[in-house]
Amino acid sequence: MIFILWAIRVGVSGVIIALSGIAFMPREAACRLIPLQKFLTNQIERRRAGL
């Protein structure tokens, strides 16, 4: 499960980086993905801690 969450987080990070580098409108879309990235990071850390 951690691996799946980690893989999704890596994918979201890649999309954020790609959209940030293209133009203003995609940068706005990338900004909307940042909360998803934070959520996935928190879930991964929580599962690693065994909570």
C-alpha cells in the first residue's frame, strides 16, 4: 500500500513539475495539485509510522 501511495505521489510531483515549466495556465493547475501531494505524503508517513 505504501508503494502505491508513493508511486502516485511521484506521479503527482512529475505533473506539478511539468505543468509549472510550460506556461501560466498549467501552473495554476499545478498549484491545485499541491494539496493532493501533501495529502499523499501525510498518508505515506502515517502508514510508515504504523498508525
